[in-house]
Amino acid sequence: MTTEIRIYIEGGGQTRHIQAPLRQGFEAFFGTVRRRATECGIRFQVIMCGSRNDALDDYLHALRSHPQAVNVLLVDSESPVANTDSPGDHLRRRGWNLPHPFDARYHMMVQSMEALFVSDQEALAGFYKQGFHQSALPQHANLEAVSVQQLSAALKAATKQTQKGEYRKIQHAAKILSLLTVACVRKALPHCEKLFLYIESLL
């Protein structure tokens, strides 16, 4: 029986103070499953880790320090994911030594967190408002095929004439996360759908 779910996420900066807004953004993004977990008596925690290597270190430490919890790893894929690869396979190809028994708990934002934002362009338009150029965003049928560089460039082009200014992860990402329609993101991004299905299977 699941008693605790801990999600270790790449990003947010190097201190707890700086990480707090993005943690709160992800808590809002996971709001529905967090509430269901609470109703089931399951503790649900989001832990921002900073860099990719810090995320890996924190996750491997959690396997020792919180062995009774379901520890979930969520990081950027940073490159296309082969159809035949699981997240664990993909990350191992990139040099990560991840234990095989926990493969179901490895998940990815493909190819970066910004894919979540681009998948809900109405939420972006609502956040940036006047001056937002939605036509600058990728209209690719498979948003997970859009590279990290393309996602970043498109967001900057779409937002540079807005009052909030061009997209900045530290300043904007947490607020955008809290505005996303999760059903829209899940429909557009298969890896996001897999993550939510996995969490729901624990409840």
C-alpha cells in the first residue's frame, strides 16, 4: 500500500528559497492527483533539486533515506526519445547509472519543461496577454519532437513584445505552471500522460 509519493524534479535553482516558487507551481500542476492522494491518506511531496546531476543525486539518496516511499524522478529528456526506449533506457544512454528495479518511477519532460507550456497555448496567452504572438509558437503535431533550443527560441519570440517581457524561466515558469490545463497538456504530451497515469495507479 502506498503511504507516500515523493517527486524529485530537475530545476528551480540551487537554494530552497529560489526553488520555492517552482515547487509551488508544480504543486498546482499536480493539484488534482495531490488532492486525491490526500483523500487516500497518502503524503504527496514535490522536491525541486536544481541541476540535472543534483536531481540524480537527490533521487539516489532518497532510495536510501525514504525506502518506504514511492520516489519518482522527473527530468528533461534534453533530446528526442526513441519509441523503443523507456525513460530509464534514455537516461542510461546519456550516462546515468539508474537502478533497473525502479524503471517505472523514471519520467521525463520531453524535451524540456517548456514543452508543457507550449502544449497549452491558451494558458500562455492568458498569462502574457497583450503583445503575445501565438503564431511564433511551434504548431508541430508532435510537440515532443521539438528540440530544447526550438522551444526556448519560440517562447522568447512569442513573448518579447509583451508587458511581462520575453520568457524567463526563473521569473515566469512557476506562474505559468499554475495556469496550465492539465488535460490539455496530457493530451499533447505522451510522456506527461504516462506520468499522470503512473501516479494515478498508486492512488
